[in-house]
Amino acid sequence: MNMIYILFTLMFGGAILTFLAHKVSGLLRDTLFVLTVLASTVLFYTKIHTGDTVDFSISGLSLQWGINAYGRIFSMIVLGLGVMASFYSVSYMKGKERLGYFYFNFLISLMSMMGILMSHDLVSFFIFWEMMTWSSYFIVIYNGKNVQRSGINYIIFSALGAYAMLMAIVMVYAHTQSLMIPDMMQAFPFFPAAYKIWLPILFLTAFTVKAAMMPLHVWAPDAYADSPMAYTSVFSGALSKMGIYGMIMVFVTMVNYLPDDTWFRETIAWLGAITAIMATLWAIAQDDARKLLAWSSVAQLGYIITGVAVGTPLAMLSALFLSVMHALFKATLFMAVGAIEKQTGTTKFTEVTGLIRKMPWTFISSLLAIIGLAGIPPLGGFVGKWMLYESLINSNHYILVIAIFFASTSAFLYCYKFLFGFFLGQEEKEWEHVKEAPALMVLPMIIMATLLLVFGVFPGIVLKPIDLGMQTLGYSTTAGTFWSMSGLFNEWGNQIMMRPLAYAIGGTFLFFLIILTVKGFKETRYVTTKDISSSGEVPLEHENLTFSEGFYQPFLRAVCPVMKRRMMTYYQGFGQGMEAFFDYLRRVYSGNGQTYAIYVIVFVVILLLFKNSLFG
Amino acid sequence: MVGSPVLFIAVPLLAAFLIPLLGMVWKESIRILPGLVLLYMLVLAITLLEQVMHTGTIVEILAGWKPPWGINLVFSPFTGILATLMILMGFIIWIYSYRFKNVDFEEAKKYFILFMMLVTGSVGIVLTGDIFNQFVFIEITSISAYALTAFYKHRDSAEASFKYLMVGSLSSMFLLLAIILIYSQLGTLNMADIASKAHLMKPEFKILAVIFFIVGLGIEAEIFPLNGWVPDAYAQAPGPVGAAFAGIVVKAGVYALIRIIFTLFDVSGTHQFLIVIGLTTMIISEMAAIRQDRLKRMLAYSSLGQMGLVLVAFGIGTEEGIFAAMFLLINHAIGKSLLFLSGSYLVYNSADKYISETNGMGKFLPVTSFLFALGALAVVGMPPFSGFWGKFFMMSAAAHANMLLIIALILSVSLIELVYYFRVINRIYFYKKESHITPKKPTVNAVIAMATLGVIILIIGFYPDLISGYLHQASQALLDKGKYIQDVLSTGQLLTH
Amino acid sequence: MKEILYYTWGAIVSFVVAFSVGITYMGLNRKITARVQNRYGPPWYQNFIDVIKLYSKKTSIHHGVMHHMGPAFIMVTAVVSLLVIPILNGNKFFPNLNFQGDLIFLLYIMVFGPLGMALGAGQTGNPNSAIGVTRGLSQMAGFEIPWVMALVALMIQYKTTSIVDLMNVQVESGRWLMFSSPFAFLAAVMAMLGMFRYAPFDIVGAPQELASGPMSENGGKYLFVMMSAGSVFTFAKLTLYVDIFMGGADNLIILVVKTFTLYLIPMLYGITSPRYRTEQSVRWFWGWPSFFGLLAILQAALF
Amino acid sequence: MINDKNSQKIVDIIQNFARQHSLWVLAYGTGCGAIELPPTMTSRYDAERLGVRGAATPRQADVLLITGYLTTKTLKRVIRVYEQMQDPKYVIGFGSCTINGGMYWDSYNTIKALDRYMPVDIYINGCMPRPEAVLSGFAKLQKLIQAGKADGAKKYKENLEWYRANQKNVIPNWRMPEYNW
Amino acid sequence: MNFTLFDLKIVEYSFFITAILVIMIGLYGALVKKSLIKVVIGLSIFDSGINLLLISIGYITSGTAPIFSPALVKDMPLTLENIKKLSEGMVDPVPQALVLTAIVIGFGVTAVALSLVIRLYRHHQTLNIDEIKNLKW
């Protein structure tokens, strides 16, 4: 039996066994869950090699699974995050209900993501895509909060995308008589003109829904925020990347062959930029950490989309690199929020403050992740952003680079809000009992945050597989021209060497830290956060002077014109209009038997009247 | 040969009459007998089907009259699959309703008699080769359906039944009219004979006959303006009957319509008409479904939408389309029956059957809720469940026939369908139970029945090859009109020799 | 190893120069402000005294690790940006890392410190600090736009993102970029007003409202490091402007003259101005400065 | 090198010079004396030329200026502010109210002698002292600093218990973090 | 106007015309009348009209019953020609058989309908079809 079959059997069987083990014992269930993820990761990395394929057929459709170097980039994200999140969730989900259900869907979504990456044909791609949708949907509604809002929004938009993709798939199938993705790619240049426009649009609809691009993003903040944090890390980190995975394929294999691909690229790139800006602004306005991170995910995906759409080698490199980095830091942050939620029971900035001394490891990992998210050197986020800016400037996207820059500058605002809201500010008696999260939750965060730092200083580690993947997509190798182990170059030959810069940063920091610490060491003392210079006034124990309500009110006042309208209101209006219309329409079923009889007669009469035009 | 197709009609009919007699002797027998009969029929059907797949259509002649004159039963791959499906559904519904009206012997007796009649009529519609005979079977089905709809005395079921009856009797008259027209023109009632002589008919009369057929059969096939009765009847009938309507009766109606359009006449425009009417049915009923606040009405409207989809798939007219349509038919029979069966437990103890009354049932009825969700996913067409394959084959057939706009329409309507099913699933699993509802645990037999359906959904979902071979042959059989005519008429000649 | 020592030496030298020049500028600022206000004013070396005094404070308090590290963060920004910016033309006298970093790195390293310090300020639990930080970040989102627009305009015009290349362009052509790209210069200078946080953009530390904002809990050695960082950073920023707009400098004297001339702009503008509110400030930067930035980009793209 | 006595002396001289010429003042505007500060700071008298400059928070301040009478309620705040200041720190009592209660000598809710509650380095006499007097007070303080005699903070630390007792005597609801130096 | 032709036609078409008239009356009753009883009556009339139509198709003016009685057959040999000749004036028997079946079915339907009407009356205390609208939309 082929290893690929074994991989899927393992994951699917593991899911079912975990589900069943839930009835037996909690320990068995957790063990099975973690073992499944670990085993499939090990299997994937030891036994399945780039280029392996397996053919089979269902009902006369010949299908193929396999893995190529491009899929491996994303499998790195999926399995890596999967392992981290599985350890995390064992601890995070302890004591919650319906764990069999949760783990089952968790594993199914991991499996379907791997399936997406390993599908070489459109039907399995679609099947795995839909499996991913419903399994993640079932986790989104797991908490039972806002089910009808976040869940239904998610499923509507996902289904919209999936159906668009289905349409595209059958169009391709009808035209080429083959379901293989490579066949489609080869045949694309010879498609009719209308197909050439519609196929990318339909596919992109599907992918941009998952990647939460501007007009189709409204599901994302709610869905990210409402699913359990253990899963949101995978959801936002890996699952949304499936959209990017698809988008890149569409851009490389289809948009390149459009007769006028410029406006297409520009449109998507701008949509990505607008997504980034708007989502950033909305993230700034949030008071709930989960919402903030959710919007931030949307914003970050906006950058990636822009990178993908611009499509120069450097931009593609940056999009892929940012994908990996985003997976790392956003997963860390969601996990941190989960840890805080678990320890304090709330995720509102207005409720929790001053956890830094209680949860130091959580703080350190979220600090590193936030630095990565903000794109501040020397962490991984900066490398991705640097490449993105350089690629945009090099490819003459002058205004676009400003838009992206605006988004990423504004991102500092919510970055700070996140750290400040939870960890800084006054330490309160209410949270005195709070302890650091269990080691199983902290370790994944620490590991990922450390990786972020390592990848920032030595981006070559990640860029190497990315480069291999891009060669699969038809790019020529970028090693040496755009990056080396710790250096980056742009098209004009300007360079940036991460290692000396990181040394400089670290050295300066350490030097002055030592000065600060050593100078008057004995006469420097720690005072509590209640001992602040507030006009001589002494804050009482229960008084919390931390500034957390209306955090960025002035800034939001400054940008309020663009935030007046929400995309959601339009969709809601549309939905309500449709429902009203449906309500009106269904009154044809008047409930009166005689009316129905009259319908019969009228139907006959109409058919008789139009019989010539109908059956002529 | 284990038996002949006539047994499919004779045995259940006989059973229907035997039930009250045996009931006098042994009360439990009224419950056991239908099951035995259906099981026998199922075995027979599967055996025959296997045989038919290899050796070709079986034509059975009744009372020794040769085909153009006498009544004959045709067990082709196409009809055979439908008949097997119906019998299978009948059997599962029997398992489900084994304990139906456990304390009330008289009621149970009535139920089982009517149920057997329903199965007889429906199987008869599918198997018969004679249009008037088909008319009679339709009437048998209808009358037992009227009675089953009105089964509960304390609900508004009489109202639903009366509406059904009004529309049903009106359109059966149109059916009769159509038969008259054909007879007056061709002097024959045998389908194969009609098909072979259809070109002799005056075109206007032919069109007229088609129109009357569409109206007459549309009532059972639930096409748009004729389906006002459907939600009422489905909602008011007992749960298993609702499932039987969705799994058995509609299939017979669709079969009859398709047979008329595909085999009897080759009037141009009928395929397009099927597509148009199917789309209309689908769109309007899905739109109505999303606004429902009662579970069974929602399921009924959804059933309408599904049948519309099936009609569109048939309307594509290619072999692929028919294959997809058959797939959809089977999926709908299984999925929708599962939904009706499990849904009626979810709202068992509520008077109004509001969707909101399923809130929180996931905790109290885990198996039922799970199966309901499974059925919903299958009906919606989520991979890897059975519905997806039907939808996919349908789409690709439509794409091959270059009907992209139709695909787009269908997909957007599917979106509506998805929304209301997921709303219910959300309610079942993630809402708090309403305090006045006491959940009713399903009986063991009901669980077995529902689980069987669930397993079938999963099996077909993961391994569609299980049925696709049969379905390919069935769709070829439907399309190959000449073979049908030849099969039927040559059998007659063979017998005379 | 030798390389590291070499660059460390360069860093120390340039740090000393930047520190002394920057702190003198700040003293001059106080002096000039006093003269404008018809006062005698402190001596020009007053800020040296202040810094020494702050250093010689015996005791100091902190509210936690982040608060303790905050000044070190801002020092990193000052020093590393100084290291990335070439101080004199041809990289004379002050060897540094300017080949390893470019303008985009600079843009980002310039927010490293403020963010780190903001974290320190956050940990104090003083609401004034947090308010100051939010104002600062908001304002940053404001002035970064015209600033980046100006930089992008230069980058696309000369097809480089390196500061050294931009300097070389000016040296070779003999024309300062402030004349060949006037709109970019305008936008950049307007952004500089925000960068220096003098009035009317002194909303961050606004003493009358926020009690010096993020720094309100810092005293003694912490304030010392922050003040030194401020002076180094002032010099670094001015040098950057001189480098990319005013043709760089061949020796220190020219550099001092040029930077001081440039420094007069935010200083004099500040002396004569009241204070904006946060949203006014943010909107101001998105108004005319950004418009000039757009013009600069248009100029660069079209000509 | 620093430990060397001579160099320590040089360092002390530099430090004292810096401290003396960089007085950051936290003007605690308690009484009517606050009105005398604007003329002191602005162009007529311009205290900044002496290195005197307003400080925004006690953490940054060197000099605490008690400008007038102190009610017991205000005293609590003043003590807290004083304790929040960093060493070396100086207190200037401003006006006769801080010396002996001045015109509030028989008021039930003002304190009479500031000396009993916190160490005062310099008193500036007058009711109110004119800016000239204030400047002369600052000059005197500078001299004290140069001589290393402005050691109020040290006194406070040494006699903390006494001060604390006096403070607690007049402040009924003492709810402050302990000064654990 | 050809008198004889008209005379013959009107006899021949009179069945059709009558049948259609009866159908129309039935439809009127079923679709317009508000009383349930009248609706059922209308349906029955409609039924009868269809049956009439059905019979009229097989009917031949002044034809004979489709019975090969011994008197008719006499000593003719039963060849195909002879049968054709004999059956020339005969009315087609199949429609009549169909009608018989249809009548039986119609009877059954009417019976069910009437029983439903009784149930409805008990449930709603009215026979007005417009008021029996508990199930709608």
C-alpha cells in the first residue's frame, strides 16, 4: 500500500479512533490525538518524498494524489502548527465538553488541509476543500457563542467560494475532459476567451474567501474569534493559508496567461491592500483580544494577497515567507490569548491587566510574536515585510506600497494594545491568583517564538524550501539573487544583512541593559504599579488606573470617515432584502386548497397557450 | 430465477389484504408481515437487478396477452434500480415504524395496510409498461397517500389531505385525458407500442398529450405550480410516511414523468421544459424553505427543491445527466428519508414542530441528532457524503452540455439550502433546550433504520463506485428507446410462438 | 572578530559625536526658545549638565522588567539607526553598517525603540504613560505616511533603496535632492515636524496634560539613557535628512552646519506654535504633507 | 579608578556641579504662593538661566517646592510626592506659612511647621516671597548643594520614624505604601 | 351550408361538447364554490365529464355493442378479414373498460374526499374552504 494512502488512513482513522476513545477515557483520547498528529508528521517527513504520486479512480474519474515541493511549503505550516496546536489543545481543552467532537474535527481539518496540498486533481481538491470547510465550521461553532452569526456567516461565505470553485472545476472538466491540475494548467492558454476570464475569477472567489480578502472577509473576524483558541491558531495560521496556496496557483498558472493580466493583478493587489488597511483599522478599534487578533489576521493576509497578486519573484517569495511567519506569530498570539483565557476566564483588555509578572513566559512569547507581527527587525516578520516593500517598489507599485506601509504602521497601534492590554498596566488584586499557563501550553508558544527569531536572523532556512517550491511553479531559482542564508537583496542590488544587524541590535541592547542594571544596582528598587505619580493621590486596591477604555479614541476619530460603513451592513441588508423577498414569494403557497387547484388549471392553460413556443 | 416482476405487485397487495385477516389471529403479525414481504421483495429485487444487469431487460406478460394489447411489466436496469430503491426504502421505513402506534392495534393495522398499498402502487408505477395500468397504480398510490396523510386525527392532517386530494384528483383527470388522447389517436395503451407509433400521431395531439401528462404526473413529481399540497402533506403525515413520500412516492412520480418524456414521445422542447420547470421548482421551494419555522415543512420544501434539481438533471438529457439524476434521486431518497425519520424524533413531543424546538437536542438525542446532521450534509451535497457525487456529476453533465448559467443558478440556490440546514444543525447542537420540551428517545428499531440510512450515505460517499456501475447501465437503458421498444414488443412475439 | 571590533569602534566614535552634537542642539534649542520668549535662557551646555545630573541621581525606581528595559530599547533605535546612516560622504571616519541596512530597515528600526519604550511605559501602570503612548503611536501612523511617500519617491526615481546610493547620486550630479525633488523634501520636512515631536506635535509628552507622558515614571538613570538616546537619535535623524536631501557632508563641520540649519525648522516652528489635539495632528499629516508626498511620487514616476 | 579617593572627589565635584545647576522643580502649588512662580520662570526673572526648570512628575524632579500653607489633606499628597522623588532631592519651603503657619497659625486643618513632616532644605521667607526672593532661595540652595550640605533626604531617611509618627499624627486615614528604603 | 353534414356533425360532436360543458361545470364547482361539499361535487362532476369524453372517443354513431354473439358470427370462419368486417360497426370496448375503472377510482376518491370533509367539519366547525387555512406558506 502506498505511503500516501497510509497517511490519509492514519489521519482519518486517528480521527475516528479519537472520537470513539472519547467515550472510553480522556487520557486515551488525548494520547491518540497527539499520537495521530505526531505519527502523520513523522510519516510525512520520513516516508513521503517530493514527487511521490498515487493514482486511482472513482466512478470513472481518474484522480491522483501526490506531493510536490510547492505543497511542501504549506505542509510545513500545516503539520508544524498541527503538532504545536495538538500539544497545546490537550492542555487547553482539558475539562471541556464534547472533546471527542472537537478532536475529531481538528484531525479532519488537518487531514483535509494535507489533502488539499496533496491533491493533484480537482475533484479531490474540492472534496478536501469542503471537508476542511465543514470540519472547521463545526469547530467554529464549538463554543456555542454567536453560532448563528459567526457560524452561518462562515459557512455561507465558504460555500459561496466552494460553489464558485465547483463551477470552475466542472467548466474545466467539461472543456479538457481531465481533472488533473497539471492538465488544466497546460490547457489554460488554449481555453476560450470567456473561460480565461471566468476561471480565475471563480477560483479566486473560492480562495479569497478562505484568505479573507476584502469583500469576502466578513466571516473571518467572527469565526476566528469564536472558535476555541487552540484551533484558531491552526485556523488562522494554516487554514487561511490554503486560500493563499490556491491563489498562488491561480496566479501562476492562469492569470499569467490572461491577455490583459495587469488590471487583474492590480485589482487583487489593491483589494489585498485595502483589506490590510481596513482590517488594521478595525483591529485597532477592538476591545477583545480574540477579535483584535482575528482582524489582524485578516490584515496580515491582506499583505500576503498583495504579494501574491504582484507576482514578481521577490513578491512571491515575500508572500510565501510571510505566510510561514504569519502562521508562526499568529498561532503564538492566539495561543497566548488562549492561555490567558484559560487562566483568567476573559479575553477583554478592559478586564484583564498586568499579567506580565504572573505569566512571564506567555508574555515573552507574545512579545516576540508581536515584534514579528509588527515587522520590526530582527524578527521574521521584518524579513517578509522587507521583501514585500522591495518587491512593490521594484515593480513600480508606488501607491500600493504606501497603502501597505500605512497598514503596517497602523498595525503598531493594535500590537501595542495587545501587549499593553493584557500584560502591562496596573497589577490588580483580582488577578493575583493567576498562574502561568501549564507547560504544555507555554512550550509550543516559546518554540514558535524562538523559531520566529531564528528565521528572522537566518531567513535562508525558510527561504530554501520556498525557493524549491517556487521552482515547481515555474520560477527560476531565487537563491543568491534575492536571498542568502542571512541576507536579502532586491532587484536593484540593494541588500540587507540580517546577521550583523541582529548583532548590532542585540549588542546595543545588551550593552545599555547592562549599564542600566549595573548603575546603582543596589539603589534601584522595584515599586508596585500602584505606586505611581498620580498627583500624589494613592490609588486604592480596587481602583484600577490602567488606561484601557477608548484606547485609540483620537486615532479612531481621525479615521472615522472610512470606518463609518461596514461591509457587514451591506451583506446584512442584502440578506434581509433577500429574506423579505423570499417571504413574499412563498406566499404563492397560500394554504387554500382551491388556490392550488386553480394553479393546476392555470398551469394547464399556460402550457396550452404557449405550447407552440414550448414544444414547437 | 427466484421470481418474476409480477411478485412485486402481487405480494404486497396480497399482504395488504392479508394484514387485517391475520391481525384477527395474531396481533403482532400485522407488524411482522409487511417486513417479511418487503424483505422478500428486497431480496428478489436485488437478485433480479443483478440478473438484469447481466442479461438484459426482463419483460413479464400478464394474463397471456401479447404486449401491444395486454399489460406487461418491464424490469429494465432503469426501472429495476428505482424499484429496488423503493423497496429498500420501504423496508427501512418498515423497520423504523415497526413499533408505530404500539398500543393502538386498529390504527397500526390501518397504517400497515395503507403503507403496503403505497409501496404496491409506487412499485407498480415504475414497473408497468402500460399507461392505463400506470394510471391505476397512480390512483392506488394517491388514495393510500391521501389516507396516510390524514392519518392523525388530532392535527390539521385532514386539511392537508384534502388539499392533496383536490389537486390530485384534478390532475388525475388530466392524466386520463392524456390517455384518452393517445388512445384515440393510436388505439393502443402499451408504452412501447406508443413509443414505436408516436410518429403517427398528429403533432398537435402529441403536444396536447404531453401537456396533459405533465400536469397529470407533475402532481406526484412535485413540479412547481402543482406542489402546493406537498409541504402540508409531508408535515402533517406521520414521520415515516413523510419519509415514504420523499423516498418512494416522489420517485414514482418522477419516473412516470421521465418515462413519458424520454420514451413515449420525442417532442422537442420537453427537455428544456424539464430544465425550466425544475429550476423554477427548485428556486421557489428553496426560497420558501429558508423562511420556514417548522421543521417538517422546511424538509418538505427542501424535498421539492431536490426534486427540481433531479428534473433539471434529467432535462440535460445526456447519459451523464441521467446518471447524475439517478444519483441525485438515490441520494435524495436516502438523505431526505433520514432527515424525515430523525427529524420526527427531534420534534417528537412538540405540538407545532417548530424548528426552535429542536434546540439543544444534540445533548439529549445524540444519535438521532448526529444522523440528522449526516442527512443534512448529504442532502446539501457536502463531500465526502453521498450528495456531493450526485451534485458533482450533475454539474459536470451540465457543463458538458454547455449549460453554465444553469450551474450557476443551481449553485446559488444550493447556497440557500446550505444555510437553512446549517441553521438547524446549529440549533440542535448549540442552543439551549427549550424547557417545555421533553425529548423522546428513539426506539431501537428506529435507531437501526436511521443508522442503516446513515451507513448507506457514508458508503456511497466514500465509495460511489458501488452504485455508479448500475446507474450507468440504468441511464443507458433509459436513453436507448429502441431497445426498450424492441425488448417489450419482441417478448410478445416470442411468447406467441 | 576583527571586523566586530572595527565596527564596535566605529559605533563608539559615532555615538560620542552624535551624543555631543545632539545634546548641544537640544541645549541650543532651549537657548533659542528662551531668546524668542524674551528670556536670557540657560547656557548652551545646560543639557549636558542635566544629563550628568540625571546620571548622578543616586536612587531610581522601576515598575518591572519591561520598564527597566524600556530605555535600552530606545537606545537600540538611536544607535542602530546611527549605525545604518552614513555620517559622512564616502563613509569616512565613521565606519558603520550602512551597507548592511537600507532605508526600509531604517524605517522599521526607527519604530523599534518607541515601541519598546512604550512597553516600558505601559508597565508603569501610570495612565498618563499609556495615554502618551497611544498618542505617540497614533501620531506615528500620521507622519510615517508623508515620510514614506517622500522616501518612495526618491527610491523609485533613483532606483535604489540604499542611503549611500542616494548620497552618491548627489555627489555625482552635484545637485541636492532637495532641489531636484522639492516635493519629496517638503513632505519629508513636514513629516520631520512630527518626528521631532516639538510643538505643535508635542502631544506625546505634553507636560501640562500628561505629565511628560510615557516618561512620567522614569527618573535618574532611566531618564539619563532616554535623554542620551534622544540626543543621539536627533542627530541620526538630522544626518539622515542631510544625507538624502542635502548631499551629505564631506566633513563634520559641514555636517553640523547642515544639520543645524535643518534642525532650525522644527525648532522654530515649534517655538511659535501651540499644541494640536491628537486627531488634528494625525489629520494634518494626512493632509498637505501627504499631498506633497503624492506630488513627489508623481514627479518621480512621470519624470 | 572610581574607587580611588581623589577621583571620587573629582566625580563628586562634577556631580555636585551638575546637581547644582540642574534643578528640576516640582512646583506643588498648594497655597497662594503658586502665583509667584510664573513671574519667576518667565522673561522678567527667568529662572531657567540658573538651570531651574519645571519637572512634570516627581520621578524626574529634584526640588519640591511647597508654595504656601498645607492643609492636612494636602500634606498626605505632598508626603507621597516627596517619597516618590529620587535621591538626591531637596525641599524648599515657600512663604511663612510653611515656617510657622503664617496667617493660618490657628487654623484647625493646616499644618504649622513643615519641618516636622518632611526635611526642608531652604525656607524662603515672606508672605508671599517675591520672585527675587525665590531666586535668592534657589541660589542659596545651589550653594548648599555645592557644599554638599543639602542632605534633607538623608535626614529624612535617618529620622524616618519620627517623621512618620508626626505625619500619622495629623493624617487620620493613613493608607500609603510604606517607604521601605 | 351543407345541411346533412351539419346534421351529422352535431350528433357526432354533441358528446364532446356535452363532455366539455360538464367538465366546465365541474371545474366551476371545484374552483369557485366555497363550500367543501360543493367542491367535492364539482370534482365529481369534472370526473364524470372526463368519463363522458372517454366514452365518446370509442363511440360510433349508431354502432353496435362489441359482442361477437353467435347470431352475428353465424357460420363465418374466424379469419382476420371476417373479424375486421364484423367489428366495423362495433363500438370500441377498451374506452368503456377504462371508464369503468375510472368510475371506480372516482368513486373511491369521492368517498375519501367526503370522509375528509366530515373530519374537516368536525375540526373546524365550518365548511368554508377559505377558513381552513391552518397550513400555509
